[in-house]
Amino acid sequence: MLLELNPETAPAIKHAFQRYQDGVGANTIARELNEIGFRSQQGKLFAKNTIRSWFRNPYPFAGCQVWGRTKKGGKVNPVEQWTIVEDNHEAIISLEQADRIFQQNQAKQAAPRNKGLRRASKYLLTGLIICPLCQSHFIVDSKPQKEQYFYICGTRNRRSQGCSNKLWIHSANFEQQLMAQIEGVILQDGPLDDYLQRCLADQQQYLEQSEQEIKSVRQQLASIDQRQDNLLNALADGLLPAQAIQQKYGAEENKKRQLSYRLQQLRESLDSGPVELPTFRELLRQELQQDEKARKDALHALIERITAYPDRKMEVKFRIGQREDKIAGGELDDPHQSTYPVRD
């Protein structure tokens, strides 16, 4: 059985999947789609639960037919029990992108949730610190009476099969020490210049792709204008019922609005010129000094991962220069007070 996906929703789906890969949540994505002017096949606003359902099963958007996904009663089977038939219908996204989205969603669903803190997202390093023993992320634990917060392995408190990594990382101390390292080492000319050159190379490739897309979007807009003119002529000549013409004209207008928004985005990206190293450094520094969300986004852009060993040794792998810097704790009896000094 062949499925048919509505081509009018394809731009919305592409936008949603790209934004999700960038780390944006379903609620924000739904709001963006509605603000742009996208609507569901029923003409309604997109809801966050609809967006989330796309990410839980992205394969139909990659041209696949999925069998055996749910049991009787709606419970989802393990992915190993699914039957995925490729090339069943026209794809909106690639199969590789669908795989990445599915794995990203699975990892998000499986990530341990810290129910003891109302604002766990404000901690700068959540999602970056990895336990080498169980490969779980570190989460935040707290001692509210002392206003102290610590990163701990996410599985250490499980009653069965809990991780043996009992390391407590004082969040404020480690974050302060890490920020000092970034300022003193990472933001200097050597590593930052290499990183900037890679960014500029990526930007050049992106600009070339954007120019090609601009050309394509302009051609699509010209075709829409022609089709709308034809519809108006058909209305004037009485060739089609007025209601049918109105529906077709509205659908073309919706496509035109979406393409115009995309064209504006592409033009703005082309208007941004190359960034000089001093400016680039200052922009990064400003990001690291702004509010919690901006600082966290900047840190996640700079750092690939942090490995926290039980002996209090921390390995920080920066995206800049692909270098690894060792951070080791001293021989202190109380790890809560460890300052984790950087060791070259």
C-alpha cells in the first residue's frame, strides 16, 4: 500500500526536523510554524503534541512504511520489532536524517530526569558530562539547606544496577574553573583562529548552497504567480466554480507566504559578511557572560563532552582544535570542596 504525504506540509516538516536537530523543543517549533503561517492539513494551528509525534516515528517522512510499531491498545513495540519498508512513497527528509532524529528522540526519552530540581536546565554543563563506567549523563543533585549543587552520575542512585561512579562535582566550583580555562586558553589566538577558519569554510559552502536555493525559491514563486493569474482568468471566464478557485488560490497563497519567508531568511544569511578574529572572540566572550541560556548554548558549542572519572579526573574535549585538556582533583578528603585545578 502506497502512502501519499501532503506536499503542502513538506516545508513545515523540513523546518521542524531541522530545528529539532538543532536542539529546539517541540513547543517552540510548533510556535514557529504557526507564526510563519504553516497550518495542518485540516487548516488548524500546529500543536506541540503533533510535532512530538513526528519525532517519535520520523520514518514515514523519509518515504518508509512502518509496520508493527504498536501493539493492540496503542503501546509502542521496541524498534527491533518494527518492519520498515523503504521507498514506499515520496520522501520529504532523508532516511539518514530520520535515523538521527529517531535516535535523538530516543536518547531524550531515556535520559534520566532530575525531579528534585525545578530548573535543572539552568545548570551549564547538563548534557555534557559523561560517566565512563555506564555512559550515562551526569545530572544535578542538591543540598537545598546549604544552597549547594553537584553533578552526579545519573544512574548512581538506582536500587539495582546502580553505577559505581560516586563522584560528586561541585557545580559552581567546576563551572568557574572551566570558564577560567576557556578564557585563558580556548579564546586565545591559536585554537580560536583554527576554529574560526573551519567556521568560515563551512559558511562559504553554506552560502553557495543558499544561492542555489534562492534561485530555486524565486522560480517557485514565479510559477505560483503564474498559476494564480491563471486561476483569476478562469474565474473571470467562468471556467471553474468560484469556490474551487478560491480554495486553489488560497493554497497557492499559503505556499507563496512560506516561500517568501524562506527567501527572506536566505537573503539575510547572505548579507552577513565574514567575521574577523577579534570580533569573533568578543562575540563568544559576550555569549559566555550573558544569561543562563546564552551561556549554556555557548558552552555546548565549544565543548563536545566532559568525561568524569571516579578518581576525580575530568577530561574536557573541546570542539576547538579537537584538543583534550586534563582536569584533576587534588588529594582532598571531601570531594565537595575540590577545586579541580587544570593540569597541562
